[in-house]
Amino acid sequence: VNSNIKGQNHVGAVVGSSVQNSQLYSIYSTGSVVGTGDAVGGLVGQQQDGSKIESTYSTSQVTGQNHVGGLVGTNQNAIIKDTYATGAVNGLSNVAGLVGSNQNQATIQNAYATGRVTGNSLVGGLVGNNYYDAEIKNAYVTGAVTGNDRVGGLVGENLAAKIENTYALGKVTGTTAVGGLLGKNVQGVVTNSYWDKN
């Protein structure tokens, strides 16, 4: 899908809101996605309720306010597998190269992001906020990340969630709670993960 999409909330190049065990396979998007509100993604704005995205990618440039991702804006109790995103992403809060917020038992597996990410708070190269039993496994990031509060090369904040087999190589710039891998880790478990010290 080559698109130029504009909307407010739940905005995506292919699907605005994917819910109730919906499934998307072997789909890609290019172009640009702009949302003036929340849950804005290069492919899907919001995914939840057991839905699944697999073998997909996006090169779309994405701009939104909150929960903004290169592939998906919000991933809640849903699965993202074998995916990547390469477009630049801009937003305010929960902003990331792949998924803005990954929450409530949501899973991201076998994924990467290479786009430049710019935001204010909860800004990550892959995920802005990974929280409440969510999991990221087998993932990496190479894009630069710039923000203010809770800024990480991979994840802005990891809250009571898991991260395994990941790495981040992009330059990270921020003010408060800034890290090469994670901006902030609260009761989260991180294993076999690393970052480029430069």
C-alpha cells in the first residue's frame, strides 16, 4: 500500500483499528501517515484483543501526538511478529520506531526498526513504553532517538515487562532518564541485551 493518510485518532496506512482477533499477514506500507491525535502507526493505528500482525513492514513516515509508531501506534494484548519499520517517526509521548506503546500482555517478536525517532517523553528506538506483562523478544534498532524524558535506544520505559535478546546501536539524546538501551526500567526484566556505548 502506497499511501498518504491523514486523520485524528487510530490512524494507520492500512488499518486504523485492528481488534477482536483480527489478523494481518504479508502486508506492507509506504508513503506517509499523519494523525492529529493518538494511536498513529505506519501500518496500523491500534491493535488489540488478541489480534496479530505477522510478516509485515512499513517504510512510511509517521507523525502524531501520543502512541505513535513506525508500524503500530498501540499494541495491546496482541501479537506482532516478523516485522520491521524504516520510516522516521515524530510525536510527543509514547513515540517509537516500531510501536508507540506495547502493553497488557502484548508481544513483539523478531522485529527491527531503523528510522529516526523524535519525541518528548517515553521515546524509544523500538518501543516507547513496554508495560504490564508485555514482552519484546529478538529485536534490534539502528536509528537515532531524540527526546526529553525517559528516552532509550530500544525502549523509553520498561514497566513490569520483559525484554530478551535485543540490541540498540543508534545515537540517543535526551535530558532525564536517558539510556543506550532503556530510558527507565521499573520492575522490568531484561536479559541478553546490549547497546553501543557510543
